[in-house]
Amino acid sequence: MTHPQTAPVSSSIPSSIDAREVAQFAALAETWWDTNGPMRPLHALNPVRVGYIRHRALARFGGETNSLRPLLGKNVLDIGCGGGLVAEPLARLGGAVTAIDAAAESIAIARTHAEEAGLKIEYRATTAEAMLADEKRYDVVTALEIVEHVADPVAFLHTCAALVAPGGLLVLSTLNRTPQAFGLAIVGAEYLLRLLPRGTHAWRKFRKPSELAAPLRASGLTVTDASGLAFSPLTGTWSLSASLAVNYILCAERPALV
């Protein structure tokens, strides 16, 4: 996701930002809310991602299962928010949402769209590492489809975990480093079906679930769930799956203070 207008990174905090990745997504900033453009797969994926976050938050914090605002009173941090595709529904679910991205171009698009929708979201063109300088920690932290785009995944995961408040949860989604993921996410999605721009993903940067779980455990979090995300080419929709072979989503929790 970086570009001439990338967010400044504190020299005292090591950054996991991959400048080439930031530049790639900055160049696509104007397309974030085009449901027929390069971000179309993320728009299709959004309902199942948001539904998963909602379900895990209810399981963690309690509340009525049919509540329209189950995140009310919760501080939420969306890391790598892009144009705000996840930040906006999380705000509609009642969360006090802070959303960050290293590409200032994407943040500008996100701010404008949220204002037009009448949503109050605090957008910042910054990095997860820079957020550690704040004393604020969050009840819900999300980092969706971002781990596979950072320069140092282990350091990034430690940072994400450090931003989770006691009793809070972290939700991550990414791609597994398997032959199936190479065939479907790169050969299929980028080259055959052209659902994504070529070069969106690098298979070597995909992460196995165990490679996410280990740094999170080392940071004091407990992985409470890992579910696959399966795409149906017949319906164009996504659903949760028992298979983690390609796309998957994971939840980890920090123990509450006693």
C-alpha cells in the first residue's frame, strides 16, 4: 500500500510498512467504493467479515443477539482501513471507530464517504506502530486483508496485539500459504478471472494460521476461533467454511483484568 503522500512514520518505532504495497493501493484509492471496480471482491467479502466480527463481539462482550448496535460503548480500531469498507459498518453497529491506513489517498476517500453517509469515524493517515505511542487501547481491533501486505508480519502482529485492551479482541483475515491459495487467489483471481489487478498478492507473503497464532500467543492473546472464508463463483458470495486452505478469518482475545 505507499506513495509520495504516505503517512509519516515515527523514526523511533520500527515500521512494518511495505512502500511498494502502499503505493499500489494508493493508486487505486479512487476505486474503493466502486462495487464493479478493482475492490469488487472486498465488497462481496464484506458481509461475512462484518457478520463474523459482530458474532465474535457478542460472544465476548454479551448482549442481545438481535441488537442493531452490539458495539455500542466499544472502542474499535480498524487497521489498514483503505476506503472505509469495514469501518463504516462497524460504526453503524454502534462502535466508536478509529480507522487508520498508511495511504493518505485512501484516508481522504474514506473521510469523504463517511461524511456523505453521516457517519462519525476518526480517520488517520498513520501506521499501527505509530498508534502505540497513544495510551489508548481498543476493545475491538481489526486488521483484515492486510497481514499479507506488510513488510514484517511478525512485528505487525505483535503491534496489533499490543493495541488490544484487556478483555478485548482482535480479528484478522488473510490468505493461507498453500497450493490451493496460489491457484485460486493468484492464478484464478488475478490472471484468469481478473477479479483483482495482477500483482495484488505475492504468495510468499501469505501466512499460515499457525504463523499468525504464534506471535499472538507470545503477545498474551488466546486464539479463540479460526474459520475459513469460501467464495461461491455461482452466486458471487462468500460464506464461513471449515476449510482454512485459502482465505480465513481468526479471532484472538486478551484476558480481562481480574
